[in-house]
Amino acid sequence: MTQRIYFDHAATTPVLPEAREAMALALDVWANPSSPHGEGRDSRKALEEARQTLAEVLDWRHDVIFTSGASEAVSIAGRRAAVPGRAYGATEHDIVPASMGERAKVLPVDGNGLVDMEALGEVLSGEPALVAIQQANNETGVIQPMDAIASRVREAGSLLLADCAQSAGKMPLPDADFIAISAHKFGGPPGTGALLVKDLATLEASGGQEKGYRRGTQNLPGAMGMAAALQSRAFEHAMPRLVELRRRLDDGVKAAGGVVIAEDAERIANIGAIAMPGGQSSGLLVQFDLAGFAVSMGSACGSGSMKESRVLKAMHVNPEIASGFLRISFGPSTSEADVDAFLAEWQRIVSRQKAA
């Protein structure tokens, strides 16, 4: 192939033109937003406008704390939510167990990656807790029943942290106490994100900027770029088309003898979790890379280490299937021709394996 095809948008998607333009404008408003002089006040005004835009696009009527990304947002809530207990789903991003502590309870999932509601009920029968759940899983795309989870958490007097790194800007956000988002998942710049907080009284303050809840000079170019990316609604508008592309991917993989992970669960349209039984994920990744396709073995945090997917292990996926797992993720620019080219290469690899 003379032109590469990018299928790793769930790791990082290209920065949108609207975000680039907003960031360039922000560099002209270069003063520290916390400075009291005129230049600082201009920066503060631009920062607050970005905050308001983000809240309006996401239909969030509460507080927005700018962070360096979803990982920092999760860490802030995980370490400082004002309840004693901690619990999280077994398929959460690695930052969740790292932030929630060794005493946190782990909620098992079923074969489709959905949280065990009975186990959740047992956790909620104890002390008030922060429960961390991904709205859409970063490896499989599985969407959790957030309405039902939120209702149970609320009735128990506990708090819900929704990791929406993969879903923000693509689907409506859940009714949660804390929501973590990351700009580089929807066309904004890397190194920028936010923690949406329903009630600041449920979060221990740290001092410093962001109303005393996050220390460090605010990243104005990042905030403006993130707000502009959301305001473009590029992913939101693309999602209906990506539903059809993912269906085309699933059908083509199954026709060639492959497996679709969590096929029976509701899944976000831009993530396809597939497997080539008998294959090796690392070898498949290299073969596709050499053929001009950027794919992944799952989470960008884990695929670089070439380790077995913790998500698939928690779902009790057959090791023979899990060993050949790949994540294919789409963006607004992904085309039907891109998917067809991938499926053709998939078939060529299957044929080579059979001939070996």
C-alpha cells in the first residue's frame, strides 16, 4: 500500500482543524489565567469561555475542572471523593485500580463484559462508596447500563465515577457524580481533559487553581482546542455512519472465520473488537502494520507491552480466541473502502495461516 490506513482512533484520533485553529488563537492570549493584570484577565476570559462551551456541548450544568486528561481526572476523583469505600468494574482502564487503592472492591463482569449487578448490590449494601465504571470499554467498546447502575448507586447514598474517555463527544453522557473525559479521543489535543463534577462538596479540595481542586497553571491552548473539537461535533455526526462500518467489519471478519468479541452486547460504533482464532495478536499487529494498517491489541497503555488483555481475561474469553485479539477503531474520516481494504488483508493473512 502506498497510503496507510489508520484504525487506532480509540488510542488517539487526529487533531481536528477546528481544534488546531482554536489552539493557534489561544497562543496569542499567552498570559497566565491566574494573573490579576489585564493580560491575565484576557486569558481567564478565554479559559472560562472554553469551559462554558464544553459544558454546553456536553449538556453538563455543573462544575468543570480542567485536567491533563482522563487519567488525571479519574485519579482526582478516585483519590479524593468524599466517601470511604471504593469499587470498580473488572474491565476498567488501568488508571482506575491505580487510583482507587488496594482496598477497593472489584466487580466481576459476565461474558459480554457487563458488570455483575448482584455484586454491585452487595458492595452498595455496605459503607458509602465511590463506584467507577466505564461508559464504553476502551478495548471492546461494550456499553454499560449506566442508567441502572446510576440509579442503584444513588439509592445507596454512594457516588458514581463514569469514565467517559471513549464516549464523550460520541453519545450522551450518563447521570454521574463525576465524569472523566479526554480531548485526544474526540479530535482535541493530547494532554488535555476534564473532570466534570456534579457537587464540589463531594470532592476534597487540594488548593491551587481550578477553584482549589487542581494545582498547576491551566493549559489554555489545550482547553480551547478541546472545546472547539467538541463544538465541531465531528464524531457525533459520524456515529450513524460508523454503525454501518462496524457492522461491515463484523460481518467480514465472521465470514472469514474470525470472532467478534462481545457480539451480543451493546457496543459503541467506533470500536470493533475482533479475533483470529489460533493467531497471535503481536504477530497480527506486525503483519497489518507492514501492510499499511495501524491497528492495536487493545488499550494503548497495554498494547505496547504486548501483554495478555486484562479485559478479555476478566470476560473469560477462550485463550485461543484472546490470543488473536485486535482492536479496530474508527474516526470521522474512516471510509467503507478502508474497511474493505482491511478485510481483504485479513483474508490474506488467514489464507497464509492455512497454507503454513
